[in-house]
Amino acid sequence: MAKVENTIQPPQIAIEHAGNQVRVIIAANIEQISREAEDGRVTLLYQYDKYQILTMPRDNLAADVEANLQAWIDLAKAIEAQPRPMTDRERIVALEIENAALIEELLQLRGI
């Protein structure tokens, strides 16, 4: 979930094509806020929680999301809560650190 601010009021549900999948975008807890700039101008903004889920396209997807909105939000939260896999670079750095620690431990055991 991302907390988003925009000058345009978002639709509660949007579906975008993403290759052979679709991205379901849900805007929840939409609030209209105003923010005053240093020059005194007031800007009207919309602040909301933005959830995104990649899924396979199907008939009546928008209607399904609308009818089961909380379940889709819960699914998006569960997906976001899963740990992000390490990138190859992160994996290499972690292994280099572990290798250095093991070499140091080996040297201490040998008394060097």
C-alpha cells in the first residue's frame, strides 16, 4: 500500500493492461484535503491508499473487484507483506560478507 496524494480524484477501481496480465488498482480511504503554499495559494488534493495487484484478465473482473473490494484489499496487503526477493547484487554482497566472516573465524581457530 502506498499513501498517495494527487490533484485528480482517483477512481476507486481501475484496471490497466500490463503485458499478458492486468493490474488492478484500488484507491481506498479517499480524502479531500487542502494544502496552502508559501505564497498563500490553496491547492485541493486527494489523499488515498493505493493498492495494486497483478492478475490474469477475465470477464467481469471490475465487477468482481467491486463486489469483493475488502477481499481484494486484503489480498493486496498480503502480497505486499511478503518479503521481496534479494537481487543478484544483494545476494553477492551477503555472500561476500559471510565469506569474510568465515575466513576470520577460521584464522582465529587456527591461531593465526
